[in-house]
Amino acid sequence: MLRRRVLTTMAILGLLLTLLPTAPTMAAGNTAFKLERLAGADRYATAAAISRRFFASAGTVFVATGAGFPDGLAAGPAAAKLGGPVLFVTQNSVPAATRTEISRLRPQKIYVIGGTGVISETVRGQLAGLAPQGAERVSGADRYDTAAAVSGFFAAGTGTVYIATGTSFPDALSGGAAAAAQGAPMMLTRPNALPPSVRAQLARIGPSRIVILGGTGAVGTAVEAELRTFTSNVVRYSGADRYETANAVSRATYPSGASKAFIATGLSYPDALAAVPAAALVRGPILLAKPGAVSPSSETELARLNPGTVFMLGGEGALGAAVAKSAQRTLGPCWSGNKVAAGAQQTFRIIPNAGPEVALTFDMGGRMDPAVDIMNFLVANQVCATIFATGVMAETPQGEQVMAIIRAHPELFEIANHTMYHCDLARGGGGSPSTQPCQTGGPPSAAFIRREMTDADAILRAATGQSPAPYWRPPFGSVNASVLNAVASVGYTKTFLWDIDSIDWKPISEGGPTAAQISSKVVTNAVNGSDVLFHLGGYETLAALRQMVPALRDRGFSLTTISDLLDGR
């Protein structure tokens, strides 16, 4: 009898599973992928942030000028060899961020790279007071001699030496990370002549292998021929430009991939120079990007490396949201996408012709208690989402935290407009957290509707760095032709309702759903292109997400944004 009951139960469960809407297998993507930005207010603070992230302490610290690249190129591999970071100073002062970081690291000794023309004796003296064994200057008559002097940290018999041009920085940015990972020094050369100090160091070290960074325009064939007098094993890593050269260095250094990778701007040097010891520590390459784009070949290299974590170096001016989105799209299970053009008016409850994707959308127009925890859950679990926020709630303390998370993760989240005060734009009334701003006694005027949209737009744009237009969601789902025409006149032509309502705004004590009921409803009813409505102030939302996210993924769905769904139409 027991066996018959078990078989009957299994048969019923099997039948229920067959009744669930089907979905194709979800596209590949690492649900444990992480994208982390390391940045400060300027190059000095960014270098300190990189150091703070990777070094709990350090016996030695290397300090170079933040105003020029040559000394820093050589300093990175040497600092990595001694287990410390590279920090920056100005010629005549120690920036507060640098001083604070050195004090935290508590080094025994500091090495100052470069002559008094780049770092004054006064600054060296100030640095000496921050380490028990003082601050020792390592320098030469010029950039070539200084780099050669820094190579003195590497013993005779060191197997590999890296050579880069001393006239520009791009080739050596990624090359420095490769040299550091291989325990090799970085020396600099003129394009067509090997400096005597470099020849002397090569003779002392006696490398079995020399790596040239960049094409023959950077390091000429005459230099290459001279390098071959020290070893027959001379290789050149180069590409059509600085970005391709970085990719070539990465391929050669990490042929089997890497668990970590760094992306830095290819237009400036400080961020990548500061990251060289960190890159050596975690054994990951430094790839280069433009502020607003990652090249297709660099995306290909990033995919080949398949790192679980990507570190973006520098602030939004150095690497913008497009770079974060590119890395996320390449390696993650979802990405925030790019908003469609305003175009003609459209109203959506479900995204037609979508693939195995579900849009998780969150309204932020009232209760805020669990909002930050929900956002942190989404980040930690690689869940992309569209956030429909009201202007007034974006300016609350918790709302500001939510906006900051969206700004920090443009690869995961997109912002959309939920009006200024959550008024009912079709019938009048409504409002949250106060009804006072809303017009009552009938439908609001077109002017009022436009103001509801534009006031919120300005707040959301400033807080997140994103434009919410042309996406919006009417409070209460209350909308008519007059409302649609009014919001379209200020750029909001895409109206999003929903096909699955979690009803998470209603507490259990008032008859609202439990977390299990919310999860079951969504998982059971989700289809390709579903737009699921949640609230960042939902009572059981966080608990429901913990159950629902793995269940939806088990069904083959990617959990993503509206833009990602529209992009696949």
C-alpha cells in the first residue's frame, strides 16, 4: 500500500511538472561572477584603494611620482617581488590618501623611485618618518638608468627580463603585470638604441629569455638584434594597438585562463601601474579599454580567460558604465542591457518574442525597510533587475543607498521612472508617502503629469548616472490615453505594466502572501518574456527571492532587465 501511495504521489508530481510553462536551457553564464571597481577621488586615492584591497600589511612599499609614467613602469615588478604595493606622491608633497595607506600598511622600509626632479628630498624625508628603516631612493641619471637601477632588486640568474619603450606607457601597462607574475624585471629602452645601463644589467642578470613589448615602432629591430646577443630566446608581444598588445600579453602569460582579471583605461597610466603588484599577487592579467568601450577582441580575450572576478580600475571617468556592462555581458548570467530608443508609444505587460528570460522589476514608491537588503541580495546572486523609482523615495536615506548601489552596478541594474510622488495619473489622488502633492477631485492636468515625470527624471538621473527615459511604470497601473500622451511628450514612450503580480506589498497579517506563496506563483507562471512585479518595500520579498531565484534558474530562465529582454527581440 505504501509503495502504491509513493508511486501515485510521484505520478502526480510528474504531471504537475509537465503543466509548468516550458523554457529552453538558459544561456551560459557564471552566477558567481563578480565585478568590483577599485577607485578613489584621484590617482593617488585610487592607488591607495588598490593597495587596501590586496595588502593587509606590507614590509616594503614602493613610491613613485604620480605625475609621470617611466619610474612607475619599473617599480611595479620590483614591488611585487618584495611583496608590497606601489603608491604615488607629487614632487613636493605626500597626498593624504598615500600617507594614510602607508600608515595602515606599517612598512619597515620605503623605496622612493626616481630622482629629486620628480620626488623632492623633502618628500623623501617625510616618507622616511613613516617607516622604521626609513626611505631609500633608487634612481639614475634618466628614466632608462632609473629602470636599470630598479632591476637591481632581481638577482643574477633571473630567467626572464621584460623590455619596453621608455617613450610611452601603453605597452608596459599590461607587460608590467606579466613581468611581475613571472618574477621578472621591467627595463626601458630607446626605440632604436639600447641604453648602456640596460646592457650592463642584462649582462649581470644573464637572462635565458627576453620579452619585448610592442611592435617595431616602439622597440626597433636594431634593439631586438642587440638583445639577441644576450640570449637567443627573444620573443615579442605586440598587436595592432595598445589594446591588442595587452591581449597578446594576456594570451601568452595566461594560456589556460585566469581566475582574476583587471581592466584599466588605455588612455592613462596611473591606475594600471598601481595594480601591477596586485595583479601578480592574484595572478591575473591587466587588459586595457577605452573609457566608453571594450573592443571586441578584448571581449574575446576576457571570455577566453573566463575569470570569476574582474576588477575595474579607476572611477567612472576612466572606465564608464559601458565597460562594466561589457564585462558583465561577457561573463555573467545576465546584464543590464541598453535602453531602446524612445520611438513610438508602446505598452508592455510581457515582452513578446523574448528568449528564456524573465524581467524582475522592482517598484520603489513607498515602504523602504528591506530595500537595501534586497539590492545587496541581487548583487550577491548576479540577478539583473529594472528599478522603477519615485523621485521622492530616491531622496530618502534608504533610497539614496539604493541609488548608490545602482550607480555602483550599472552592469546589473537599470533605473526607470515611477513618477515623483506616486500619484494616480489617470483618476487623481494616490500618493506615497504623502497624498498631499497629488491632485484630487478628478484626473490630473497634463501639466501636472509632465511635472511628475520631469521632476523625478532629474533626481534619478543625478543619483544613478543613468537616464530613466523612455521607461516608466504608472503608479497602481492606472493609465489611459491622455496619460500616455502626456508622458510621451516628455520622452517617456515605453510603458511597462506586468504579467505576474507578486502582491508583496501586502503583509501576511492583512491577508498578503507568504514567501513560499510568492515564489510558487512566480515560478509556476513565468514564461519567456514575463515581467514580474515586486516592490523594494515588499514584506516577504527577500525571503521569496531566496527561494525563487534558484528555482527559476533551475527552470532554465535568465533573470534580467527589461532592456535585456527587449534587446533580444
